[in-house]
Amino acid sequence: MKNYFGAPIKKLGFGFMRLPTLPGKPDTEIDLEKVNEMVDLYMSKGFSYFDTAYVYHGGKSEVAIRECVVKRYPRDKFQVTTKLPLWGPTTVERMKEITAEQLERTGLEFFDLYFLHGLGPDSLAQIDGGAWDYLKSLKANGTAKNIGFSYHGNAAGLKTLLDAHGEDVDIVQLQLNYLDWDSEDVQSKLCYEEVSKRGIGVVVMEPLKGGTLVNFADSVKKVLTDANPNASVASWALRFPIDLDGTVTVLSGMNTIDNVKDNINTAENYPAKLTEADHKVIQTVLEELKKVPTIPCTRCNYCAPNCPQNINIPGILGVVNDYAKFQNLAGAKMNYGRMTGPNPFGPPGVVPAKASDCVNCGTCVEHCPQHIKIPDELKKAVELLEK
Ligand code: SF4
Ligand code: SF4
């Protein structure tokens, strides 16, 4: 593994995207006292990597980096990664303005790692329009010590990006967890292999899949607690990417001091490598998840193009099914919002309708090879996700 930061770093990164906020205040009002306490505990154990982005907490995450880390610790004791958004206008002039604003917000003179934020399988033409050359210029002039991108998409799209620009890339940030490892959508394993075979480092995001891998149905949780009553459910999810040789660090969007304590305990006190028995436990969890009763939607998408209301039927049914398995209502509502509202990563101008927009015409049912009573399922989705 290349030494990106002057010295090896520990494999627990502090994600500044879900910071505690002041009671009753919006997402932009971060509780800096609590964050200081969390940062102090994290730093006191020799951890050092902080991840932020221009858009997190409406821009206040980068300010929290300045107040809680940069002003309080020597520069050689921590690393900061931030990200340049490519939605909205992306002229070179605008990108320069954003980078200058990020330096001012964070109080830094350089970033240890600078990413293009949230590239997808179709991003090549966009980054070839100026963003990639701009990113390289930041490394050349010392504003960024390392460069790369965070990625949401399949392995084929990632290969296209890396075939074009892999020789410039130091690190790629990937969604990687044991649930998505073999999934058709996220393809964590294939993406990880695509990056690491080129000698490029991987920073892991969403090791807990946004909290999903700590909120299982009871039957699934029991597999983990039976295997080790002393290990937290989250520790299993964190250890999976820590175990991989090609990972530089593993991010956790820590929200409370207890999160920090538990994650430190996992990173410090378990063996770096999962045993064969550990892998079997994880396999059993995946098998138990398949047994949880769900709507038998295969995501074939024969229904949605025929819906006069433009309802993202497979997307909504997928959220309902995820809730059945993971019992994470907050996460389900957030995903439902993504499926049914404006999406900065989606096609411009397309806003899918909500389940409550269903007019019960029945057209979708005629097209569904699984004979799912879609309007009835959408009514249940309204009760679960819109109330
Ligand atoms: S029943 Fe509802 S979801 Fe199905 S096609 Fe009609 S409006 Fe769309
Ligand atoms: S047609 Fe049926 S199985 Fe296919 S995506 Fe729609 S609801 Fe799911």
C-alpha cells in the first residue's frame, strides 16, 4: 500500500456528514461542543483522518473541520479530505471559487486528499469538459496532496473512468459493505477489485450502509449476538472493509460519543483479519435476510413506464422491502425521499411521483409478471413512509 500521507494511518476515518446538531435546530446548526468531545476522543487514540464535502451540513461541515480540528491540533497530526461538487454550473472559474471557499471554510492551506464528488458511470464526458484537468492542476500547485473521486455506480462505469484517467488517480472512495459486496446494483466487490488491481487506494464509505447494517430484523440480529454477545452489531460491519488489504481507511459518519467509543473499540481491539468463522457468521446473516418476508418484486421495471402518474414503483417497493429487513424507518424515509423527489445525481428535470399519487388505475398490475397488487402495496407504503 502506497504511503499517501507521510505515515501510515489507522483504518477508522471520521466522516463529518452526520454530525450532531443543536437541539431543535436544522442540519446547518452543528453542536460544536459535542463534536470537539468526539474529535478529542478519536484523536487521543491515534486516529487522524477526517472526511468532509462542500455540501455536507449546508457547508457547515467544512467550518466544523476548522473549528474542531484545524484550530485545535497541529497540522501534521491529521488529514482532511474534501470534495468538489459537479452538479450545478461547473466552469473552471466556478470550480476555482468553490475550492477557494473550501480553503477559507476549513482554514487549511492544502487538502491531504481532494475528490470530485459523486461520479457515476456516465461522468466521463462531464469530467473531460474541464473538471479533470482542474483537479490535476490542484495537485500540481500543491493545493491537494492526493486526488481522486468518490463513486456511486457499477463496476463497468468505474472501469471506463479508470481506463481514461486511472494513472492520475491516487484514491477512489467507494461504497463498500458486506451487504453490497455481491449485489447487482452496487457491486462493491467488483468495484473494489477494479480499483485495487491498479494499485490505487480505496477509502470506504457507507460500511454500515447508512445505518442499515445495525438495524436488522430481530431474527437477523440474533445471528450476530449469538456469535459474539460482546461485539456490537456495528462492529461486524466495520471489520469487513478494515480486513481488506487495499483499503486506506474506513469512514464512519459518527454522530454521538458512543459511536466513537464503539468504533474505536472495533478498530483497536479486534484482530485486523476476519476469521473463517467470522465470514461464516456474515454469510448466515445474508441468508437470514433472504428469509424475511418481502414483496416479490424482481425490479424488472415492466410496470413503471406504463404508469400515467410516473411513479417509481420498483424503487418504492425496494424501500418497503429494505424496511422489512432492516427496520430502519429514518433510513427508509430518507431513501423514499430520494426515490420520489428531486435528485441531484439523477436526470435534470425528472421528479418521480409519490406513492400517494397513485390513482388506482390498475395498468401496472396488468404488466407485472409477479402479479403483485401494486396499488395495495403503494397504499401500505403511504402509511409507512409518508406519515
Ligand atoms: S395503479 Fe397506481 S401505480 Fe399503478 S399504473 Fe395506476 S397510477 Fe400507476
Ligand atoms: S412489474 Fe412487478 S416485479 Fe416488475 S418492477 Fe414492477 S412491481 Fe416489480
